[in-house]
Amino acid sequence: MDECEDVSAFKDEFRRLIIESYHDVEVLLKLEDEIQQMRNVPQKADEVVDLRRRHVALQKEIDAKISQGLINRSLILDEYKRRKSNDCGHPDRPMTEPCGKCIETKNNAKAFKGRSIEKWLSDIIPQNELTALIFYRGTWCGNCAIYLREIDQIVPKIRLLGGEVYGICSQSKKYVDEMRKDTKVKFELISNKKNTLAKKFDIHITHKNEKAFKTMSRIIKSALGTSESYDPYHEDGVIQPAVVIINRQGEVVYVRTSPVTIDVGYGMFDRVPATDVLEAIRCSQEKNETNRNIVVRKQSVM
């Protein structure tokens, strides 16, 4: 589905405001370091007062930018809600009854039942021609709900090509369930607090001792008034956005990650476009078909 001009404009403004806020937070953290270093030095008292004044003013600017950014975000989400389709995309689905394939996929995602997530993945891979793993950051991330809804728009086309989609997050199941309820996406979301899948596919993980983690935490606190849903629920850091596609044979046919720099909000923006995900699925499916035809010809010759 093509992106309308209004949504594109809202997204550009949302990104501009948030990225500016990220850079402002970097300055804010430096001001706090300076204040901490000078606060017990009597001859620096006047400088400390000035630094604190600048700190308060900058924090107000950050809060204002994020507040305006969230208004743009709401407009984007409203448009995606308006576009939402109930078509699951599974071939041969009944018109009046629940889709059996949807039920099967949901049951696969409900619980690992003692299995590791690696075992869960190896069990579901043979069930579809291609499996797409969409790594996202969490409920606290201002762009994740938008991105998951964008992916949701292409899920029916992916399923018609024989693929399936799963979202992977390092938040606890409680927050993954909240994201599923909020976005109402057609594909399943999975909690992987230990980031074992991210490590398996060499996807970047932002750890708590990194500057990026501290900067993101401040952005979230300005946006939400608290970082409660962010800090305690990432046992081994935050997965950065990425897409991994695996074929039925368990071969990784596509990996692409978002850059981890301040100019993209440490992964908040510049994610793999949904159109690129669909194209990667389509190309991989066509390659699978070609390989099968080659095998059939070889067998017929023999």
C-alpha cells in the first residue's frame, strides 16, 4: 500500500523533532557532568548557577519538541488504523470461519513449553517457505508501533508467497502482550529477554552501560514521564531493529539491520522499509521455486 503524502509529511516532522531532541539530550548530559564536577567548588558557584539555568531551559525545549513529535506520531497511527485490513492473507482461508493457519501460528507463539527460543525457531522454520523475523525495540519506542503496523500491511502478501512473520523483542512477555494489544497486528510477537536470537544473527544490542542507552532513557522519560517500561525489563540490553529471513531449509537468506547512530535515534529511524522486506521475501521465494524446478528436471532426466 502506497504511503499517502500526509503521512509522509507527518513522519518527516516526527523524525526531525525527535532527532533534534536526541542531540539536545547529549548536550543535557554534558551539562549535568559539568555541574557535578563543579558543584562543590566555591569559586565556580556562579558558573554552576548559569549551567543549571541552561539545563532547565534545554530540558523545556526537549519536552516541547517531544510533545509536538508525539502529536505527529498520533496522526500517523490514526492513518494506519484507518487503513487496517482484516485480511490475514493465508491461502484457502475460510470466508466465514476463523482461519486455521492463523490459529496454528498463534498457538505456536503462545508458549515455548520448556523449549528454548532457538528450539522454538527450529520447530517453526519448516512450517513455511520463508520465515521473517522482525526485531523491534519495545513499547517505549515511539517508532516501533508505527513500524509494526507498516509491516502488518504487507503480511497478507507475504503469506500468499508462503511466508510467515514474527516480531521479536527483548521486553518481557507483559510488554510484548501490551504491544500486540495496542497495534492489533496480524502476526505474532515474541519475547526474548536474553537476546539469544539477536546474538545468533549478529544483531546489535545496546547495553545499559552504553551512552546510547542513557540517551534513549532520557528521551523516553521526557515522552512518557517515566522510563519504568524501559529500564528494568531488558535483562541483556535492547535489540536494535533488524530483519532476518530464513528459508524452509534453515538457511538465512536475508539480514539487514538499522544503523546505531545518534542521527537515527540509535535505531529508532532508518529501519528496513516494509517494501524491501516484501521484495526480499518475493526474491527468496522465486529462488526457491527455481531451485525446486532444477531438482525436478534432474530427477526426470535420471
